[in-house]
Amino acid sequence: GCGGGGGSPAAGRSPEGEERREPPQASVSNGGDEDGGRELVELKVIWNKNKYDVKFCLDSTGAELKQKIHSLTGLPPAMQKVMFKGLLPEEKTLREIKVTNGAKIMVVGSTINDVLAVNTPKDAAQQEVKAEENKKEPLCRQKQHRKVLDKGKPDDVMPSVKGVQERLPTVPLSGMYNKSGGKVRLTFKLEQDQLWIGTKERTEKLPMGSIKNVVSEPIEGHEDYHMMAFQLGPTEASYYWVYWVPTQYVDAIKDTVLGKWQYF
């Protein structure tokens, strides 16, 4: 490659040529230059208050530059945000994005060690205590849920039947709220293996397999209805909450979504 490797062996060049190229770095670059006829560009890479002067091949890609930055800073490419007139595209060459001599390349990112150092044990301990407290408190008393539950039961909520487990109705489950207090309905498209979450604005069509988990809890004072969440991503932040789910359908919803449903 150009800009990185050692060029060709010096054999066959005149001694004067050798003397003229004083800095070792330049000899590497000139080697690359002469061998591949490739053009180099001088960059200033700035990361974390450190500046690095780098000669790099104009026809190398953003991804290759990230590898070079990795060798300079120890910052893995996946954790680098490289900026040159906006985010540097990995697949384009420096020539294509019009990098010129003396260009400043800003790099943002923390090494794994920095990240670990920031999250001190004290913080972690406090977070655990908080998580424990949240666990003890029923979900329906938490502030984010109270906001919706305090609106009371929706007028058009479906009737609930306590102490009975029913299979899913053939019509959509409607008359429920989502966490912004908007109306929401759930349609179970078994033949497509999808759950459709419909609001006034739009319908999200989710493959059942993409839902990681379903949690539910009876609503205090209205135990014949549940609040229920569908986990759409890796963390709790991705829960899609639905309030006032009739209790008789809770088990059927969980079994259907998590792939345990039976044909009756």
C-alpha cells in the first residue's frame, strides 16, 4: 500500500539520491510515490488534544484511514467518528471527498480503557441500587406510567373477564393507550407472523421474531386489566408500552408473540 509500507528496496538508485532524501519518513513516502505513481497528501489528524502529522495515499479509502488512525491512537475503527466536512465516508477515497494537503481530520472517540475508567464502581453501585428500588415499586406507580394511567380507563376499552384465559380474538384488540396517551390497537397477523401496532398516525408491522420479550403487570385498583410492554430492542428503553389490556388475553398475547402459541 501507499503511505504505509516501506516502498521498494533502495537497490539500483544513485548514492546522491539516497543522500538527498534525509528524513526516513520521506524515503518511505517517496518510495511509495515512485513505485505506484501514487499521490500522497499531508494530513493533520487531531484526536483528544493530540495532533498527528500523517502522509497518506489520496486513493486510499476512509476505512483505510481509520486503520491508520487506529495504529496512531489505539482507537478501534468501530469507535472512531472521523470528521472532514462532515462524517468521513468509509467507502470513498480521500481523492473523491477532495482532501487536500494540510487538511485537518478530526477524530472523536474514546478507547475502551477510557470508557471503563469513566464508569466508576460508585456510579455502577448507585445504578444498581436504583434498579433495585424500581423493581420493588410496582410498575404502575412509576411516574412514566402514572401519567397515562391517571387519565383513567378509556371509554372504548374492551370488556375484561377475570379469572379466564381466552385465546386471541379474531378482531384487533383496541381501546388501549400507548405511553404518550394516544389510542393504540394490536392486530395479530398469524399467517404473516406479524404484530401490527396501530395508532391514529400509522401502523407499525413488526415480525413476531423481532420482539425480544413481553412483560405485563396488573394495573393497581383495576386488576382485570394489565399494562404490557413489547421489547423491540436490546434494552428496557426499547419497550413499547400498552395500557388497559384485558386480563383474559394476556397469556395468549405472550404465547403468540414469543412463539408458544398453539392451534386450538
